[in-house]
Amino acid sequence: MRSHAIKEPEEYRHIKVRSDFASAQEIEYADAESFLFQSGYLTIEKKEDQLLTLDYPNREVLDSLSSMYIKLTLCLDAVWSKL
């Protein structure tokens, strides 16, 4: 099964993806951008030919995702330090 690592939240700002980026039928093949888009964390900022530029719809969404990322990172660091 494929791992679904999440990048730092700032790395998703103005990210360019192909227009079919969210078309994966199986969760194992979907990218993080697809999950974030389908759950409303990312929206389409602009479309150019077959490329979409994604970004957060507002500052609150970015702050929310950043908070979750920090908590996850700190939790994983704590787990690894106990091993």
C-alpha cells in the first residue's frame, strides 16, 4: 500500500496540478492534493490549458491545516524519540 505523506502546508500554496489530478478511483493512487481539494482545504485559484493552480480558500483554512501539521509532526517526533 502506498504511503500518503503530507507536505508542509506552505508547499501547497499555488501548487500546479494537471486538470485530472483528482480522478484516481482508488485511495491508494490518490495524491494528498486530491484529498485536500475534495475536502475543501484547497480550491482552484486559476486554470491554464490542462493545468490548475490550487491554493487555500482563506487564511483560516491554512491556519487550521498548519495547526494539524504541527501537532502531527510533534506527535511523531515524540514517538520516534521513545524508540
